[in-house]
Amino acid sequence: MLNSVEEGRGGTLRSVLIIVVAILLQVAVANRLPLPGSVTPDLVMLTVVALALFRGETVGMVTGFCAGLATDLVPPADHTIGMYALVYCVVGYISGLASPEMDRSPSLPFVAVALGALVGNLAYALVGVMLGDPRADWSIVSRTVPLAVLYNVLASPFVVWAVLRLSQRSERLEPRGGLSVPGFSARLGRQQR
Amino acid sequence: MRDTRRTRLVLGVLLVTSLLLIAVDHQGGENSPLRGLRGVGATVFGPLERLASAVVRPVGNTFDALRDAPGQRRRAEDLLRENQRLREQLRSNTIDKDRAAQLERLLGGAGLGGYKIVAANVISAGQGYEDTVTIDVGTLSGVKPEMTVMTGEGLVGRVTRAGPATATVLLATDASSTVGGRLEDSKEIGVIKGEGRRGLGVGATPLRLQLFSADAPLAVGQRVVTLGSKGDRPYVPGVPIGTVARIERTPGTLTRTALIHPYVMFTRLDVVGVVVAPPKRDPHDAVLPTQPAASPSGS
């Protein structure tokens, strides 16, 4: 799945851990926040996008699929199974394609995560509309998606930062692929020495 | 790009898998063969959610205590200047009292209507477009699917799925939820539908009442209780739902619709009760709050 076997194992375990934590934070904390409009940021999707941006499209889509399937099965879920698996998989793949560009500018990951969140929100709404889900009625979609995107954009810097922190620790100072977000790597490097 | 063909292959497999999942689950509906997977999800993630919720609850409670009671907060801040330890003590006391009061109201309401309830805490909530929550009681406490969930204030929703120690509740505000309702003091019946996530909708209420009779008397401030389902499942009769906030006049329709302001704050659910045994007799309007809502609560 990843480049080399020994790095792969640690990286996979770490990714699984990050996703599980993200899902628990999502259902137990984020979804219960009484935010205006009763819409909540999608931390799991942001995490998938962030992981994909730092690790490439293969990791992105596999992580996305697994995270999506878990989100489909986690207790309060009550939609058609597979919807999040499909959406997160696609979002993870698309975000992963952008991973080689990530080292161009330190602010690029944040922009990319926001864009990924936008794509994910629209894709989920689209799948819901196509399935004829009464919850994804056009009137509901049109009034919630803009707000959901806004919340995701607001939450994305924190998620990018956390994912970067957590996923980088195992990889020391060897930024692989699109890992090198200059400000962060430098700071992390100093802390670890 | 390294290994593009393999990447493409994996992507294809994953996409086909998820599309298959969607197709099978969508076709199957309530009897879908994949529903068993949700049971696995509940067994695996249920305990984790309980744990996570137990960890974050004190944090949330602290925020709630601060927001709910500005007076308490001021007092707490005074004490902060005096003594950090005392302040912490005070806050935790307030929270305990608050939750005890919630529980008492719940039990009081249940006693009034003759409902037999199991008290539960909300531990997590659904995302996307679904208005669902997980509660920390399950089949081990006698909770089964299609049971009514209420708080001391009124109707919350119904249990859709029950795991061993957790259960999923579909809130009345969910866009796929319909509840039979009855106007107080009259026999006018109708259907209360959830409006889904509010989003940017201004002045919207989370519930909408459709009266079956086109010329039924309907006034702002009138209160609505559950009608009760056949065999008391999923909804038991007499649970307060809310008050009529605004009447919509749409010419040419056979039904009358009204926006309902619910008694329950759906975004701030904490202690809820699952009605495990319905009342022996329909409590009619007995469970409604004592003082009549003379001035209709706005919004």
C-alpha cells in the first residue's frame, strides 16, 4: 500500500488510529456542537483529505474508503450504507492527485483541504439526491451545503495541523512525497531533536 | 506517478465495492442484508463512543454551565478571584444539580402520563443530513427498536436500532420522521414532519404540522401532543410535542400546515428517557406543562 514495507506498517497503523480518533471526535463532539444552523463540520472528511494530501492518492483513496465505511456503520448512522465510503474514496483520490504540488507553498494544504471539503460536501449531497433520500431534498441541500462548507473551511486548519503532527512523528525528518510543508516540518524537526 | 495502473485498479475496485454496497442497501431498504453490519458497528464503536463521551462530557458540561447560567458564571468568576479550588467545586455542583433536575422532570413527566421509562444519556450524534443520536442504553436495559424517546419537556423521537449497550434514536426533526399528532382539547389530528437540518433557513422551525382536515380550527399557541401509534409503537399517546408557531396558508391544498415550535431543544439533548412500557390509559393532555401558553413563544 505504501512505499516500503516497514514504513508501510507503521504508517498504516497510524492512519487507522488517526481515522478512528477522527470518527469518535466527529460523532461524540463535533456533531453535538450547537452551531448555528444545526450543521456541523465534517472532521472525518477533512482528515481523509489531509492524509491524502500528505501521503498520495493510493493512501488517500484506501483511507477514504475505510473511513467512509466506518462512518457508514458507526451507531447513529442511518443512511444508505456505502454513501460515505464512495464519497470519501473519491475525495481521497482527488486530493491525493494534488499531493505532489503541496511543497510549492506553505498555505497550499489549507486551500486544498478547503477545496476537498467542498467537493466532498457536494458529492455527498449529489449521491443523496440521486438516491431520492428524503433528507437530501433539494431545499435542504441548498440551505445546508454553503454553511457546511463554511464550517469545514473554518475547521480545516486545525485538522491539517493535527494530522500533520500525528502522521509525521513516525517519519522523523524524512518528508516523503508531498509531506514537506516548510513551516511545520522545520518546527517539528526542532522539537524532535 | 508511481504505479499508476495498480492505483487505478485499486480505485476501480473500491468504487465498485461502494457502489455495490449502496445498491444492495438501497434496494433492500429496511430488510437490507447489510443492516447486520450496523449491528457490528454498534458493537465495535458503541463502547468506544461511550468512552469518548465520558471523556468529553465534563468539558461540554463546563461550557454548558457557563453558557446556561450567566449569573452562575459571574458568581464563579468572583470565586475564581478568591479561590480556584472553590470555583471548580461550585461548577461541578451546579452541573450535578442541573442534571438531577433534568432527570427529575423526566421522571415527573413519566409518572404523570403513566409511562415506564429507562433514563439514558446522549453520547453521540449523526452527521450529514440525518438527525439521529446514540444513547447509552440498549437491549440489555430492555430497549428495543420502535420505542418512544422523550425528555421531561416532550417528544424526542423513536428508537430505530438497538445494540447491546447503545441504541440509535431518530429525532422527530429528521426529514424522514413522521409522527402522528393531535391538537390539545380537540380531536383534530395530523402528521408532524421533521424539517431536516436548518442550514441557512431563516425563521424556520424544525417541525411542521399537517392537519388532515382543511377547515380545522388552528391557532397560534395551540399545543400539540402525540396521537399514539397502533399498539403504542413507535409512539405512545399524549407526549407533548410543541406549540403552533405560525400557520401557513397555501391556497388550493387539502391540508392545513403550521410550523411547530418544539418543547425539546433538539440541539442540546442530554438526559432522555426511553418509554419501555406504554401507559395503561391514554393520558390525553395530562402531561402538557401546567401553565397554558398564553403568549405563543416566538421564533
